[in-house]
Amino acid sequence: MSDIPQARDWLELALQADNPERCHRLIRRALEEMYRRRPKFKVRPEIPSLTTKQKRAAKVLRSRGWSMQRIATRFHTNLGRVSEAINA
């Protein structure tokens, strides 16, 4: 996972650094904290993705003002799957 608050701290220290080498080192540490690390393993999804037809319907319902929770309930799924469908 990334750690943006930690990255900010490193950048604040870089601003106060007394020499360019230390400043450069702190900026590198900050950059490392801004990228997501791949997890060592992935858990198999328990809830299947929506079908293509369901994804289209979810987008239409969302454009009509339905809440994501209401859409999830309609398709017997969770918010994450609805978010995937709408934002993909």
C-alpha cells in the first residue's frame, strides 16, 4: 500500500535538508511511498462480477439517480462490484 501522509513528512524534511544529497535521498523515500505495492497474494473473489447486461443496466440506473447501494441491492451484489461496473 502507499502511504501518502508518510510521503508528505519525507517531503517536509527534504525542504529543511541542509545539503542536496540528503534532500535527494528524502525525495526518493517520499516517491517510494507514493506508489502502491503489489500484494503478495490475492484472495479469490467471493462475489462474481456483474454480467455485461447488468453493467449496462447499472450505468443506466446510476444516471437516473439511483444510489450505488440501491443498485447493489437490485443485483444482489456489493458496492464494490457496482463501482467496478460504473467506473470501468
